[in-house]
Amino acid sequence: MFQKYLLHEKLPVRFGSLLGIVLIAFFAAWFVGYYFLPEGALRGRNVAQALSGSSLAGGSVWLEWLRILAINLGAMFLLVIAPNLIRSPHNYPLGYSTVAILAVVFGMMIGTNSFTLSLGSKQPPSLMVLGSSGLYEIIAYVLSAAATTSLSSYRLIGQWPRQTIERIAHDQRNPVNRERNIGVLLAVIILVVACGWEAHRISLAVSS
């Protein structure tokens, strides 16, 4: 049943199905972070925080926007789209797994108040996340993962650690996937807007 929707030929179906699963994982991680982990448990423990720092890049909100956008675009292409070149033994693109992991980390960071700029305290699971740019960054990641399933060229065979990899045969007659290109473009646009919003909020927090 999961394959039917997660690997559906239509992008909106794949996107909606994957987004639903990722949001469940996100809220579950947020719940665990808030109720079971100490405050600040993940602060300073990921590469993105090390790259973003705790102040505006060059003292400019525009430079900060470019820095945040570069980090997110790097994460999207390296951690979500590139893994989609390989499929799991159950035929799922690996980018599906990595985007879920990113959502879990984000959920735990909210629940434990582990951001470089503190939220003030640990935040219980709520719809306050709709006011967070991070949620829309995750949505962009999910869209890029769902849009690039056709990139898969290899499949893992067997069980870890004795897995091998085989090449997936593609129909060379297929035209360039227009739906894929549109999906990735929309994901980039969402990131551009979300990162601009985040840069603006950081500038307000730093100046206050």
C-alpha cells in the first residue's frame, strides 16, 4: 500500500504521501525531544549550526539570507536529491529516508530548544510550527525528494552488511521528466522564501 502512493506516477500523490509520513515522524520526534530529552541537547551538534553561526553574516540581512539559502540548497541537493540515485532493497529512493531523518532532527531541536538562537524554553508540540521557516524548508526537501524519484539508477540488493548494488535499466525512449524539473524548481522557490523569512527573523532577534 505504501509503495502504491509513495511511488505513484503522479508527483502530487507522491509528495502528499511522503509529506504525511515525514510530518508524523517530525511530530513524534518533537514529542520525544520535549518530554524526554534535556534542554539544549542538540545545540551545536550539527554541521548546519556550525556553518550558520550565531550572528548575521557580515552584519547584513541579505548576506545572512544568502548564507542560509546556500546551506539549505546544499542539504537539499547533497542529502535528499543525490541519495535518490540509489533505491533500497524494497525499491524506495534513499532520499525518502534522508528527508525523514532531517525532519526528525528538526523536531528534536524544537522540542529541546537546541537552536543557536534560543526559543526561550523547550516548546511543546503545537501548531506554532506553522510560524517556523524550518517547517517550510522540510516541505521543500520533501517536494524535491518526491520530484526526483526518476533519477534512481542503482538498487541495493540483499541485507546489510552484505549488500551489493545493481544498475537499474531505464527506458531510453522516455523524454526529459518535465514534472521532475517543475518539482525541483518549486522546491527551490520555497527555500528562497523560507530562508529570507528566517534571515529576517534572525536580524530582529540579534538587534533586540
